[in-house]
Amino acid sequence: MNAGISQPGADGAREDDYELDSKRVAAILFAVDAGDRARLSGLLEELHAADIADLLEQINAYDRSQLIRLYGQEFDGEILSELDEGIREEVIATLSPEVLAEAVRDLESDDVVDLVEDLEEPQQEAILDALEDADRAVVEQSLSYPENSAGRLMQREVVMAPEHWTVGQAIDFMREAEELPEQFYHVVLVNPRMHPIGNVTLGKIMGTRREVLLTDLVEDVFEVIPADQDEEDVAYAFNQYHLISAPVVDGEGRLAGVITIDDAMAVLDEEHEEDILRLAGVGESSSLSDSVAETSKSRLPWLAVNLCTAVLASLVIAQFEATIEAFVALAVLMPIVASMGGNAGTQSLTVAVRAIATKDLTGSNIWRVLRREVLVGLINGVVFAVVMGIVGLIWFGSPMLGAVIGAAMVVNLVVAGFAGTVVPVLMEKAGVDPALASGTFVTTVTDVVGFFAFLGLAAMVLL
């Protein structure tokens, strides 16, 4: 299928690869304005569901509503799965009950759960009512598991086989089955108590003689996921052990569903996105589709915290008013010390938060990592101390002023490396997401220490 995106030239990939073609977007909007349903369907037919979702997110609310109504019964449920959560609710509210029912009917159970779990109750009921009784029961059972758990992430459609079957029996079963999952990678072997005991890849089944037992073909790496396990740990297991799919079991060890690589990597992507947003203090679910009010609400709390910490740094400065009045040059140079410390602390913090998220930073290597960051801060501090010492001498004609700012630079960069590593570790030990507030605290530490070191040394040496 032509995805309707920019294609690379003969010299390789371009920066706009995989972006929606602006001419196609304009043609789609023109068809919407003209009410030309046939033209619109033809243009959208060539697009992947993810690209249609991008289109809906990029256009304004009025055009989005008009496009959805004109597109009508051809609206694909996969588009809903790809939409940003904020836009998704608006789109579902725009769809007619008949179109919504048709859109969700062919989705896998995990995709339906993903759609339903974040919606308001009226919209949840609208989707559940569109499902057949058996499918609704499956979705409701998945929703009974804790939020952000493997039970919510798994799909209930599983291809399984008794442990005593041969390759031929498995092939015959799959050929005769009325319905199979759209995507699956393994046949899960189960014992008489419905406990999963191994995975067999489809490639091995198709490439092996019919009389061979499936138990002879099981994969060496086999991980069973408890239904109540946190989805972040599930994503870590998939990434760590290079899993393609893994069975999910209930509290009694019985097969309840399966998680596939695409769902696990979606979770990993969401976790990375949340960490980045939290480090910046803009909320864990901020997006370009958020309203002004929503964006302001998500950012205001951490700006308020930052204001409090900035006041703390100002109180340190206030203790040295006489020193600053005597040497006005200190006021010019203070921001340099604070800025360098803040940037160095953010560098160490980013490395530490990422290492904690991937479980690479543990009790066994924390001291080695901490020593490395402190030594890096020391080396960089000495380098920039020399630079600022020369600047202080040339700019203000004072060798002692250059020595003071150089010494303060060394102290602050060492502390930045220490705080950038220790603060997220301590927050993680306290059960707080280290990405959530570490940045604010690390910046506060570097500001306070930087101002105190610079102004304190100036008071001792220059006065």
C-alpha cells in the first residue's frame, strides 16, 4: 500500500520521509470542503491508518468533524487505535453509533481495551454496546485487571495446542480454524491444566516434518507474564530477552492471553515519552492537541515548585548583598556559575534517570557511576575554571576574581555530577518516579551551591 508519505530520492532518505505529503493533505481538505465522498475515500484509501490518525490530529476541529462525517462507514477501527488520547475522545463522540460499531468490531481485544480504558463512562458504554456479547465479556474481563497491568495489555485471542500434539496436528488445526488472530507469532503449548509450558514459532512449524512433536521445537527463551505484572516491567522483559510474544497467566497459572512485541514496544515508547515530559515538568501526557487550559494546568504546578526553589536560591544571594555592592562584577558573573552547574546537573540526571528506567543503575554499580560523574564534573570544572579565570582577568583586570569564579566553577560542577546521580536514586528508593521532580531539585542544589561557593569565596578573598 502507498502510505501517502514523502518518498526518498535516489540519494537516500530525506528529513521529510514518512511525513504526510502537504499536497495530499490539501487535496483531502478540498474534497471535504466540496463534500466529495468518492474523492475523499480514494485519497484516504491509499493511506495507512497511522497516517490518517496523524492527519486528524493535525487539522482543526471543524475540518476533523466534517471529514469524519463525510468518510462515514469506511472509518477503520485501526485509526482509533493510532489516535492521540485527547483527539480520540473527540472523534468517538463525532462517529455515529453505527459507524463506531463497525469500526471496533474487527479490532483485537487488546486494541478495544486500549480504546475503552481511558474514556468517560458514556463513551465506554457506546463502544461496549457495539460489541457482540462474547467480545464484550472478554473486554470487560480484561478491564477488571489493574490499570497499566499485563492483563490490560494482553490480547485474549491465542493460538494454543496440547503438549502432546505433532506439527501435523497443529497445522491441520490452524487450517480448519474458523478464525485466527490477525497477527500471531507462536503456538503456545499448554498442559492439561492449561498452564503454558513453551512457545513454538510458526517458522519452525512450517519448516518441520508433520510427525515431529511440538515439544521438540519449543524456544529456548520462554517467559510467562503474570496478569497483574506492571506493563513497564513487561516491556522491559521483552526488550531484555528479545521476546516476540509471551503468554499471560492468571493467578492460578492458567493461560489467559498473550502479549505481542508491538504492544510491548508501544508501552516502552510511552514510558520514554513520559520520562522526557516529566523531566521537563510539562506533565506525563502532554500533547500538541491539548487545549490552552489543559496545557497551563499541567505545567503550572512544577512552575510553582520552581518558583519556590528560585526563592531559596535568592535567599542565598541576599546573604551577600554587601559583597555584591562592593564588587558589581560578581552580579555579572553569577549567572555563568549557576547556568554551568544546572546544565552539568541535567546531563548527569538524564543519564541516571535513563539508567534507572532500564534497570542498568543498581546498588551494585551506583558507587562506580557516582565516582565517574563526580570525576567528570571535576575535570570539566577544571577546564572551565581555567577559561573563566582568563576571562575574569581580561574582562575585569582582576586575577583574584578569575581565581574565585574558577574555584566556584569546579565546586559547582562536582556537586552537579553528584546531585544529578544521587537525587534520582534517592527518589526511586522513596517510591517516587525519579523523572518526575528530579530536575527541579538538582537545579536547586546547583543554584544554591553555585551562588554560595562563588559569593562565599568572593567575600573571603576579595573583601
